[in-house]
Amino acid sequence: MLNMSEVEKAKTIMREAVNWSVMRWLAEKKMVRKAADIANAALDALDREVKACWSDELKSAYDELPPTGAGIEPLRKENGKAIAIDPKTKLLAKAIKQADEEAYRAHMDAEDEFDRAERRLSTSMAREGSRKAIISWELREKAILKSKSAVSASNTTS
């Protein structure tokens, strides 16, 4: 994976949290939330940094895909005229979009699990939230690596 210190620290905390008692969860939940927020912010920043290096064509293809990653034909405007984007670029954009959306869904699933755990004061749900958070970070890292490979691919074809 990416071995980002902020994410690795949060993963370590979550792995330990799987075994915590109710009292430990109550005492440490702010620290867990802070570590998760820091990890998410670090991943967001890296994702923006990587996508800023994309070619204009890939940015256009990605931005014009619908949220589901399927459906419309991505187009780029050049001098006011719409032109088709290379099919390989479309496929790459679609694959990255799908990876991003899978990671986002996993992140929201973890957040929802933690919210339910807090409302019910359920350590078993908090433990499950911890597992889901780790999975969401791993999916996010994979999506970012896919984005990085797009930068590498566009640099070798230019």
C-alpha cells in the first residue's frame, strides 16, 4: 500500500480497538475519531495531489462520468467544439471512478456503523466500525494507486 504514517497510525489504533471494553471505548472514542479524521484528511490531500497531475484529457473524462461510472459518452471541448476522448482514457477514467466510489461507499459504511454504535453504546458495533474503517482506508489507498498509475501511463505516452 502507500504506507502513509497517518493512515498506518489510525489502522493500528483500529486494530487495537477491536479488543476494547465498553469503558475503554468510551474513554478513547475522541482519540479514535481524531486519528480517523487525520487519516482521511491525509488520503484526501494525496488524492487531490495525484489527480492534479493527470492529463487534461483524463480529468475531463473522469469529471464527465456519471456517479455510477456508466452511461454517458465523455466529451472534451476544444475551441468550443466537443471532441471525443480516446477510448483507453475513458476506460481508465471509468476504472478510477469505480475505485473511488467503492472506497467512498466503504468509508460511509464505516461512519454509519460508528454512528449506530455510539447511539446504542454498542462495543460490538464499534468493533465492526473499526474493521470497516480499516477496509475503507485500504480501498482508498488502492484507488489512489490506480490514480498514480494513470499519471505514470500518461507520462510514458506523452
